[in-house]
Amino acid sequence: MQTNPIEFVLGDVVPGIASGGGISLVELIKRPELISTIGARAMDPSRLANIAVQSLVARVAFKFGKRIMRPNVNLLNRLVFKPAGLGVKL
């Protein structure tokens, strides 16, 4: 898709962020027939390699980010949530 994550979720609500003509989540809710358009784009053989590479990069980035944030999240859980007795962990 030709859209950024913020634009995908919020649509055109956020001023100053242009998506380049992508389909946002708000548009999908308003017009469910666009789901077939997304499916057709995803099954295009010329785009499959690009989708696969983007998925792999996102997966690696999330794993790396989770590993980087682990000490901070543990500290927050130990110092804030556990003493507060909320029964919640990040």
C-alpha cells in the first residue's frame, strides 16, 4: 500500500501527513468494497516480492525494538504497576 501507518489508521484526520493515495482504515470502514481492491493489489505477482521484503523488515524491526525496550518495560512494571497493585503488566 502507498500509505503510512498513521494515515492508515486515522485517514485524512491528521493534517500535514500525506499518504500518496493509499487506502486508510477509515475508508475501509466507510466503503467495505475497497477490501477487494486491496486483495487484488496484494495478489499482483509484481508486488509479492515487495510485500514479502516489507513484512520481513517489519518483523525484524519489531523483534529488535522489543529487545531494546525490554529493560525499560521491566523497570516500569517493577516500579509502577507492581506497587500500585493494578494487576497489569506491559
